[in-house]
Amino acid sequence: MAEEIDFQAMPKIELHAHLTGSITRRCLHEIWRGKRDAGETDLDDPLVVMPEGRHDHDLTTFFPLFSSYIYRLINDLPSLRHSTRAVVRDFAADGVAYLELRTTPRAVPAAGLDKRGYVRAVLDAVAEAEDELGAGRIRVRLILSVDRRNSLDEAWEVLALAREFAAPALRRRGDGEDDGEDDGHGSSGGGGGVVGIDLCGDTSRGDVSLFTPVMRAAREDAGLPLTIHFAEAASTGTDEELGTILDWRPARLGHVIHVSDRIKRRIIDYGRQQDGGGGEKGPGPLGLELCLSSNVQLKMIVGSFDVHHFGEWWRVEDGPVIMPCTDDVGVFESPLSNEWRLVQQYFGLTRDDIVALGRKSVDVIFGGEAEKARLREIMW
Ligand code: 6MZ
């Protein structure tokens, strides 16, 4: 019998959550009802399009869900702000103490929002939600996503926005100064809260080497750490793609599913180097963001939770820092507390293992040293 642990009460860190995918069906439904009553939408009810409890998406239906439905519903400033605040509140209610929310800047021309306006609106809504919830209940930072389907120009635009809205600590780092006291609190009126760059989107598409100049500039010139979706689909977990991505010197990798033993070895070696294994002090350990329910529901792995690669990475001695993440809790309906429960159930982690793993993930957050210190105080 597994030990009884109150995973909701456990202070948790969520590092891989896509904003739009984190909006619950209930929240989408509320927004839809308001618009329908005002005669502003002819879309079908989200509870019909995405029935609760029905998890039958795969790669071919999952990504179009955003472009053909959710983005058409969240298409003005009030719905963007309402849904963003709801996402933050939902994570807080699940006991998340620190959240790195990622989103792809998107223009909403009908609402007069360009990509810059989108990022500002998200930051403002995040700050409002943090304030509503009260001091220190949850801290939220933003990661801006480049989509694999983007052009190079679009990727440069994401980087420019990330620099403009970078958290103050990162701005200083980008200027080549020390990582001083982090006051990159999202409640600075939307003035600064971006802490990193992500590469996401349909993993079966695109040649990532297109983005090399942007990723280099993000890390080297802007001081923005990188987290990269890697090997989510079988077609992309190649040596070549991994080589390109590791050359960007990412701080974290997401998913890491379809990796051969050789690639796994390279990831472990890279992680040790990052962590100063080469003798000199490195930039810090490599983090792997592992999304169990997402991978199982989207059939990215063959089989179920018991064969999820979390189990393998967990057994690597002196390996990267691993952590369970939700990915798109609005679609997969498995909150972070449940992802931890799955990890306990399927891989036999004891309470001590769980507490140690939770505390270790503090080392790989992008939110700066002051936030790490705060988290070390409150984590179990
Ligand atoms: C890759 C994903 C993803 O950016 O509008 N996204 N990219 N793999 C995944 N695993 C399932 N889940 C979501 O949030 C929605 C966008 O995040 C990316 C997709 O590009 C999706 O359009 P934002 O906040």
C-alpha cells in the first residue's frame, strides 16, 4: 500500500504548463455562454466540443483544437484576461506555489491586440490573480514560446517581446551583470515577468535548426534561459535534432520521450557538464519536464503509465533533475497533484523520495535566486 500523502496540500512547482491548454472546459464554457448570450459567437459549446472526461485526442486532433476552436473563443481582451486569471487561481487551488506559465504571443486583430498587447494583457492578468490570491500564495512567471511552425522573423519577434518584458533580474543578467536580488514579481503592473524562452508546437513539424540564431541570441545576449520540447514525437527524437538543440545550451528539456540509449547518454553527459561536472562550476543542473498524462492520453508512448519514461529517468544516478508537469491541464484534466500521485503509484516513490524530488526542482526554476530561497523555505 502506498503511503497516504496529501498531494494537494504539498507545495508544488509547475514548470511546464501552456496557458491556453490550461484553461478548464468549465471556464471555456462560461466564456462561451457569455458570448452566446450576447450574440457574439456561433461556436459550439466547449462542453460538447471537448466533453468532460473524454480524453481521446491524438497528435492529429490536439494541435488543431487550439487554432480551430479555443483561439476563436478566446478572441478578445476580457476573455483573455478572465481565462488567464482563472488558470492562475486553479493552479493555486491545487497547491502550486510557483508556476512558470508559457504562452505563444498571438495577435488578436479583431480585438485590436497585437502580440505585444497580448503579452502585456497576460502579464497584467497574472499580476491581478496573484494579488487577488494574496501575498506569496503563488508566484507566477512567464515563458514565451516560439512555435515550431513559426518563421524565423516570428521567432525574432518572440525574443524581442521576451527582452522587453523580461523580469528585472534577467534584464541585469542580459547586461552581463550579476544575477542580483530577483524582484521580477508579476505584479509590477505587467512591467516584467518573462523569465525564459520555449520551443513548442506540433512536434512532428519543422526543422528546428532554423531557430538557431534566435536561441543563441536569447541565451547569450539576452540572458534568457531556454526550455525546449524535445522528442515528443518519434519523428523528431533524432541525433541530428538533439545535437542542434544541445548546441543551444538549454537549461531544461520537455517530454524527452523518443530517445535511444545513445541520446539518453548524451543528455546525461550534457546535464553533468551543465552542473559543473567538467571541473568548473556550470550554469546549473539540467531539468527534464515530464508530462505523464499528456503523453499517455496523446498516445505519445506505447502503453500506459507503468511504461512511462519517468520510471527510467528516476533511476538514473546523478542524472538530470526530473519533475512531473501538467502540460495542458485544461485538456488532460489531470492537475499537478494528480501527476504526483501517478508518480507515486506507478514508480513506488516513498514520501521521502517525493519530498526530495519536489525540493530538487527548485534548482531548475528560471525565477531567480530570491524566489529559490522563498521556495526552499516553504517546500516540504
Ligand atoms: C508541444 C504544445 C503542447 O501558447 O496558446 N502546446 N506544444 N507539445 C505539447 N504537448 C501536448 N501542448 C500545447 O498554448 C497552446 C499552445 O501550446 C502548444 C501548442 O503550440 C498550442 O497551440 P498557448 O498559451
